[in-house]
Amino acid sequence: MRAAFYTRQGPAHDVLQIGEHPTPAPGPGEVRVKLRTSGVNPSDWKVRRGGFGRGLAAPLVIPHSDGAGDIDAVGPGVADRVGERVWVWNGQWKRPHGTAAEYIVLPSAQAVPLPANVGYAEGACLGIPALTAVQAVRLANIDRHSTVLVAGGAGSVAHYAIQLAKLRGATVITTVSGDAKAEHAGRGGADHVVNYRTGDVGARVRDITQGRGVDTIIELDLTSNAKLYPLLLRPHGTVVVYGMSANESVLPSLWLMQNSITLRLFLIYDISDADRLAGIAELTKILSEGRLVHAIARRLPLEAIAEAHDMIERGDVVGNVILNISEETHGG
């Protein structure tokens, strides 16, 4: 099979290669997916670069955890699922071979049926961006009485989180760094968009909430933003954290304690089985009903994987970047 891979960490154009590899066969409890698409996420370039002190996971790594395609073979103990359209999660989590390839073998539960109204490109956005947003919104216990601040509203996770919070009836405030990103966040359904480079986020949030502060923050960067929490949160508020930019973060801990603030941190790769099942069930229902808008910024061939990684690393795109693994990627 054709696959992208690297055998050492470093810049994308220096280490990423395309080549032929043995086509894997499914073992007990596993399925093989003939991939149509592979999703590129920030964690992919960070792992490739060795960020946060992470070493090479294996002598040869086929990157990416997200993708979509069709099951073409099953291993012993798996009901006949051949022909199912599926999306996959945790493709390259604690495994050397991910979705930047023509085939992937993984446990049957990690290949989730893709609703008929959802294309393969959109399916490659679900494992990390959409499921992270679902988990964050679920942990936040958002309802129609909630006022939510979604940090970084132009990001892939945030774009889904805004929509999911709105589906629950919440008022959504989001932060962005420019006009194009503000328009994108607005298309996602945000009620209020604050440019943190040109405005005072704390003052704007206090004005929008009439001095009360927000009930919940859905946070993509605890490291950079924690210092703002006293300006943003009401007492007994909640912060749900799915990302940070350093190994350690400085928190306004006395203020957090005095105001009974709840911090909930999670890593989407390692949530509980119960949370995973609940999140997938919710996501499947919303997708089947056509209630989720996907933002695909670029679609590139597998051979352009280095360019795709650089786009994500530089922050050049607003939306998801998808690699086309085969020509038949528009099935819906």
C-alpha cells in the first residue's frame, strides 16, 4: 500500500516521505479500512516535531489519527462489516501506523458507521475536532440558560463547539484574532465575536453579560488564557480545558478557590469508554439529522502531506485540512 511516513522527527519537508508498505491484515477483533481521506490535526505536526518532549513512537511512523473510508476486511470474531462506510478515531494513538495510508487496521469499535448524508472528507474531521467539541460541551453541562465563552472561535474544535453549544440553546461568545476569523466564527453561530488583538476581552465579556461573567469557558490554551479568568468567569463557573501551549500553566489559584471555580481537563485520545460511547452516539444523531456544519479549508493529495502539515503549523488556514487518499472521496 501507499503511505506517508517518517523515521525521524523534524520539519515536515525534511522528514515526511511517501512510499510503499505491506498492506496490513486484520487480526482478532479488528477491521481493515480502505481509507478515502485522512484528517490533519495540530497534534500531528507537534508529534512529528517532538513537541512536549515526545520522542519517536516507533522506528517508522505513519501519521494521523483521523480518517474515513470503507471496511474491506474483518478479522476473527468480528461480525461481517465489509462494505460499511466508516470514520475512525485514535488511528495513530499509541500505534505506529495511522491514517495517512491507503489502509489501516484497528479494533472494530474504532471504526464508526458514517451516516449516509456525510461525506468522507467530513468524516475525517470527526475523530479529534468534532468529538473533542462534543466532550467539552458535555462536560460543561451547557443548557439554554448558559452563557459560554469558546476561546479561539476560528479553530476546528471551537467551530464545532460553538455549534453544539447553540444546539443546546446557549448564548455563545467567542474570541478571534482577525476579521476573516471573526466572519468564520459568526458563520458557526456565535452570538458575540471579540477580537482579542484589538479589544479588551474582559471588558467586552463583562459588557455582554451585564457584569456577571460567563458560566463556562471552553478552553483551547490554558497556558495563555488562565490569567484572564478573574475578568471573565462568574462565581461557581466552569472551565473545560482541551488544550495548552506549555507543560506547565500559571493559574490564579486563590481567586479560583475563593470563587469555587471548577476546572475540568481532558485528553480526547484517552477519555473513558462511557464518555466515548455517549459522545459518539450524540455526534451520530446530530450528523444524521444534518445539524452540523463542517469547515473544510483545503483538500490536498497524500503526496502534499508536508505542505498540509506546514499549513496547520503556521496557522495559515481557517478550517480543517484533509488529504485525499483515493480518488473516490466525495461519496455521501
